[in-house]
Amino acid sequence: MNYITPFDDYPIHQAIEPITIPGPTDRNFYDRYFFNGMDPENEYIFEIGIGLYPNRHVIDAHFSISYKGKQYSFHASQRLNQSRVPINIGPMCLTIDEPMNELTFSLKDPDNKLNCNLKFTANSVAHQEPRSLMMEGTRTIMNTIRFTQLGKWTGEISTEAGTLNPQAIYGIRDRSWGVRPVGEAEGGAPGMLNQEPGVYWCWAPVHFDNFVLNLVHLKIGMVIQHKFLGINYLCIKICLQSLLISKLKLFTLFITRLIGRKALAGLRVQKYQACLTIKRNLIWN
């Protein structure tokens, strides 16, 4: 079978396989898009999700909006197109107009009850978050990578309750891929990770008037060689649009004093952005 796609014309291969063949053969390998947008003044919030599961040959997507006390949703699923592009799922389409800057999502409901044409424009860099890793004995059950980006939406949404015209309203998106539990439960002996503490995850991208901030706090419990291992990290990233770099340095100084210099594992300050990583704590029982 021919797995060659237009992507294979680019010098971006990281494995001895065509681009469309995932590195791991785990059936739970996924590749996902997530977006949301909100307009407090007009009292609505919407969310978009697209998930590709190459080893399951499936692509899913949905668009959902809460407006005037009612939720409207559209869901679609189909067999995955081996070439991966265009990214069409039934009447839904995602177009990458300019990577890491502009993307367009559209929905053309055959019943004409829920439609949209929305453009996301980034106003922050794409922030790569620390890897999420979770093991159960000798098996890796979660191994994912993610980046988060903040931006604004412009376009049109039509619902049965009326038409909305977002004009530079706040939005967030993330892209993640890797392996994590998906779908039906697996057979075999009961898992060893079926009790607390499990996984704690706080994901908080925030817009302010002149800057954006992304805070990620993750705690994961793992069982390795019948021992419990806890991993704990906190990562904060701030991107400024118009503030002076001196104010950015004051922010990093404040965070350093807040958490203590010994706990600071990494600090990078560049023009208009800073990234702080709190030291990981490994605790064996």
C-alpha cells in the first residue's frame, strides 16, 4: 500500500517511515486540535475539537456553543483520510492558513441549524508544555506533548437563536499528540493505577489587557516496579504585547521570590516573553 503524501516532499522526517505512519503502533495514538472562544459582553462561549486516531482509522470533530441559556452542538465522525489533508470531517473543515498564526474553522450544517465561519489569529507564541508521561509497570499508558497558544476570533456563527459576529474576541487553542487511554476499556488483569492520587492537572491560559499568561500545574502518579512515583511540576509562561522588557524582568523577580530560588529549575527571558519551570519533585515510596 502506498502511504506517500505531499508532506513527504518536505525534509521533516524523524523516523524511517512516511510522515502519515505514527511512530508508535499503540492503537491509542492520537493527534488533536482544541479551540475555545468567549464573548462576555454578548454572553456566549464556544468550543471546537478535532481528533485523529491513525491506528484506529478514525477522525472525530465537534462544534459546540452555549448562547442565551441553551447549548447547540454538532458532532461528526468518519474514516480517516490517509493523506490527512484537507482536514474535513463531514460538513466541518479546518484550514491552516499560516502555521502558528492563522487558522480557519467552518461548519455548514446540512439542516442549516448551526453554521459558522471563524478565523483564529494568534497573539502569543506557541508555548510547548512539559511532556506528560504516565507508566503502569513496564507499559507506558500516557506519553503526550502539547503546545498552547492564545489569540482572538473573528467571523460569524449562526444558531437557531440568532446570528453572532465575533470581532476579535478572546480565544485559546492547544495542539497535542501522543498516546493516552482512548475509547473502550482494555482486557487483562485490573490496572495498578485505579486509586488516588492519579492525575491532577491545572491548565490556565489567561488573557490580560497587555499580556497573556499560561500556567500549567501537573501531578502524576505512576507505578514502576511496584513502587509509586510522584511527578510534580509547575510551568508559567508570560508573553507581552506592548510592555517594556523591564516590567517582564520585574515579573520574573516576583515569581522567583514567591516560589524560592532553589525551586526554580529553568528561567528564560527573551524579548517580550519569559518562561519559568518549577523544579520537578520525584518522591519514591
